[in-house]
Amino acid sequence: MPETGFWWILLSLVFYGSLHSSLASLWFKAWVERRIGSRRFHRFYRLFFNGMAALTLLPSLALVLLLPNQPLYTIRPPWLILTGFLQLMAVFGLLAGVAQTGGANFLGLEQFFQPEKASQPRKFVRTGLYHWVRHPLYFFALIFIWLLPVMSWNTLAWNIGASLYLTIGSLFEEKKLLQEFGEKYTAYRHCTPMFIPGLRLKPPCTEEELEGR
């Protein structure tokens, strides 16, 4: 491997993943809620969490640009047209997935501006994109980063770190969803692929099975 920032970038994403997972963990959320009170927690925490996630991601992105680097490959026409189209579809998929679960709620803005809704239970969504995969946002994010037209050692390190983080993060997220939705999510998980549409371990579930009956 030539002299690049490969290992530093991977290390930065390990730090980012550890911090992000800690902030998203149930024990840390419970600790914060005890300290600031339930009302303030439900109103402010989601917005704080997203802000911290965006802010702490910037250093690893900066390392990709600032550290020594070497190119690996460049996607050229006509393949560039195809990969660019798939990336564009991935962006639309990300936006659709966020909108389906409520964009303002996802960002934490709804909780901030409408605190009376902040403590209400989340709606269990299993239609639309969530009918095909349990984590459509991660699916589309992975498509986008791995179809970048220019791949270098630094970009490869970032993509590997981000892919591992999304995979591991989805496992932690599933534990929280199981706790939140119980048998409904258990049935949904058994019937719906995690990342890849159509990759099923068993035939599609009936409506009764999806309802946890």
C-alpha cells in the first residue's frame, strides 16, 4: 500500500462510530433524560444528536482530502453514465426514505418546534421502501458511496469504514426497534431483508405474520 492516509481515515471512522453509537445508545439516552428531564430530552435530543453526527463526521471527510493519497481507478464513459444515474436514484431513494418516516421528525425539527408531539410513540413503518428492505437509507447510502466515479486509497478507506459502521450500527438499531415495537418488528425482521431487496431467508410473510399474530 503506498503512502496514504488509509489507516488514519479508518481510525477516524472507528472513533466516529464509537461516539455516534454511544450517543444513540439506550443507556446514554436514559442517563441524559434523567439529568435534563423528560420534556427537555424529547424536545432537544434528536436535534442535538443529528447536529453532533454531522459535526463529528467532518474531520474524517477532511482527512480524505488533506492526507497523502494515490488513485486506484476512475469510472469513465459510458459506464460513468450508468453509475451516475444509479447514484442519482440513490439520492432520490434517500430522500424518499426520510420523507416516508417524516423528514422533520427524522431531523429533530418536529420535536423542537412541536414539543407536544416529541414524546409520542413512533409509527411503525413497513410500507413503501420499507416493504422491500428494513434499512433503505443505509442501502441507498452504500450504493452512492461505492459508485463514486474516482476511487483512491483514502476514499476506499472511508467507504470501508462507513460500510462497517452502517452494518454494525444497523444491528444496534435493530435491538432498539425490537424493544420499541416487540413482536411486530420480530415478524417484520424475519420477513424483510436487511439491506438487499429480494434477498429473503423465507417466503414473503402474510399480513397476519407481519402483524405479529
